[in-house]
Amino acid sequence: MASEIVVMGGGPAGSIAAALLARQGARVKLLERAHFPRYHIGESVATSCRSIIELAGALEKVEARGYQVKEGLLLRWGAERDWVVDWPEIFGTNAQTSWQVDRADFDEVLLRHAASQGVEVVEGAQARRVLFEDGRAAGVEWTHEGREHTTRADYVIDATGRAGLLSVRHLDNRTPHDVFRNVAVWGYYQGGALLPRTPRGGINVISAPEGWYWVIPLKDDVYSVGFVTHQDHFLKRKQGYPAGAAGMEALFLDAVQESRTVRELVAEGVFQHDVRVEQDFSYTADSFCGPGYFLAGDAACFLDPLLSTGVHLGMYSGMLAAASITAADAGDVTEEEALSFYEALYRNAYARMFSMVAGFYEQYRGKSTYFWLAQRLARGRHPELMGRRESPDPMRSAPDSEAFAALTAGALDLDDAQRAGGAGPLPADVLADRMSGQHDIGGHDTATGLYLTTAPRLGIGRAGRSAEAAPA
């Protein structure tokens, strides 16, 4: 592979894309503005990420870090009883696990792994501008230690997160979703507990009248605890507290006390006095790729963290970008086909998650509605997960939750990518009331006959071309 690639951003999307491309023989330069390790929120990782990490060759390194193993989630939502999504129980294999991670450590492991695969990693590098020639991305201007640099490239991958260099500064094509203008405030406890029947290492998601809470078990008996509420509620709450860190800490601790469930879970823990606040405003770019460039991870779209989809979407898009570039470079598909493949699959994954999260915010519809919506979003693409097996514990994973489990685990997206024909548009009647008329998700062309290949190499296959190229 002769392509020269510049990846902007060293989070999971950028590191995975860079490592996969380097393993295919591309010359890759990764520009990261921070010096790792650096703090980041988003500690709960979907099981789909395990497969992508393994594809990138980093699984042993990640497993060696000793993160808390995650086997699902438990939701205490609205007026419902608790219900459990237990991945190994539903999928029938102990391989369906993931982790609750320290993102500073996790992201550094992935970045160092990319370097070990031949990626030239430059930390402290600030990407300033993407160069365009005749409408095609052709390189990046960047600074490092006070010096200006220009690097030419055949392809540019923007993994700059919510800063979104291409989408915000160049294309001006980012549209916010007003329904998800939320604010998260969170902190950490040494010691704590999870709700009964929680799968091993599972996240607890607990609804409240003005939002919801997360409780995430990390290694060494540390618990991440957060409260998410709409911006209007947050600003109203904030008026009752003094400005500064002390006021925000008091706001957070009062929010914890408001929930009997959360209050009891952290009762035996010791608060660590480090409260953080972040706006979780959801958005999408009008296009996720174009001639010579791809927007990956949060640079393309961001979704409310309710279902812990951020790392999955980042890694999934990084993998798709690497596969698209590899296939176009090899001549397996045209660049137009590769771009269509990427756009359809990544946008479909985001829209499906968006629709499910939107449904969850209508708290009183009942869990059967959520499961029904998940099955509609699955569109029958995962029949092996739709069997009616009896659960040994009726309070654990119900048979009708299998589609929901597949969605939250990221399995539906991996399944879409590896099926000939790619991902078709989502049903219009499912999405019509979810996207507020801002995006015609169903109008994007499908990558007909194309599918992700991982063996004998990463790329895009075409249905009927060769049995050898079928996805693993």
C-alpha cells in the first residue's frame, strides 16, 4: 500500500484507524495536540470494541492492563422494575465481554500500539488547516513546538473529536440536535456498590425526573458517578450555588443525594473531591467524508452518552475509514464507492443509536417499547440473536431483549458491515419522529454489494467476486 495518510487526533478513532492502516503497509503520520496520558471521560466500552482492538493487534496489550471486565448493564429506568442486559447470557459465549476503563490509560495504550505498528506519532502537534486542491484534501498544516509544518497526504482522517477541524472550520456542516442539549456533571468515589443482579462489571443506568445517572465500576474499587440533565435544568440548578469548583462540587453531591438508589450505592464510598462538567450536546455533520478525507468518531457526530456508545462509534468509524482507504488504494472499489460505503455504514450506526436514545428519554413508554424499537432498528439483520430462549432468571435478560443487547453491544453495526449490500436506510417510520426533520438519514445511498473484509486483509469486498474474500 503506497498511500500517505495523515490522521488528526490520537483518541480511539484516530489510533485504531492509524494502526490498521499501518498494518496494511500505509505510511501514516498521526498528529495529537495533547501529550498522553491525558484525561478523558467515556469509560464504559461496548463489547464490539474487543473485536476491533483484536483486529488492530492490540488485544493482549489492553487485556494486560487489568481493567474491570464488563459483561453488560442494568437499567433502573422510569417506572419499570430493574432489567438486565447480560451479554454472555444472551449471546451464549464468555467471549462477549468488554471493559470499564481508565480512558487516560486506555487511550495511551492504543496510541502507543499504533506507534509500534509503524505509525509516526507526533504529540503536542496542533493541526491548523487541511489543504484542499481542486476540492480534494491534499495535506495538513500543523505546528509543533513553535514551528510550522506542512505534510502532504493522499488521505486525511479527521479524528479531532468535538473540536471537529474539518466539519467546524472548513465545511461548516455541523447541525446540533436541540432535543439533546444536555450537561453532565460527574466525580469519583473510592468504594461503592452496584445494584443486585448487575452483570459482572456492568454499568448501572438510573433515571431521574430531570435526567439520569451512571454508576460505573472501575478497577481498584473506584466508581465513576455522573448526573446528566438538560441544559435548562442545569442552569437553573446552578443558580443556587456559588461560582467555582466548590459550588459545582456541592451541586454534584446534592444531585447524588436526590436519588435514593445512587445515594445508597455510594454510601460506603469516599468522594474524591474532583468534580468535572461537560456539555453533551449531540450533533451530526451533513456529510462524513469526501474526496480525500474522512470524519471519524466525534469529529463526525456525537451522541448523548446514555447507552455508552462513544468509544464504539469512534473505533467502528476508524475501522471503516481504514478499510475504505485500503480498498480504494488497492483498486478493489472506486473511491466514490469507498466513500459511499463509509457514509452509509457510519451514518446508519449513528442514526440507529440516536433513535434508541431518543426512545429512552420518553421514560414512561415501558421497556417492551424499547425492545420493540431495538428489533425494528435491527431490521432482521441479526436473526441468530432473535431466538426465544428461556432465561433461567425472569429478572435477568428477557428473550425479547436480544435485539436491544445486540444494539448496545455494537454487534448490529459489525453485522451490517460484514453483510453484502452494506447497511440499507433505516425504516422511515422509525426515524421520522426521531431526527426532528434535520437529516434525511434514509436518503443516503446504500453501498450495494459491498461489505467489510478482514481476511486475508482489511478492505471492502464485492458480492460475487470471490469466496476467498468473504468476511471472517
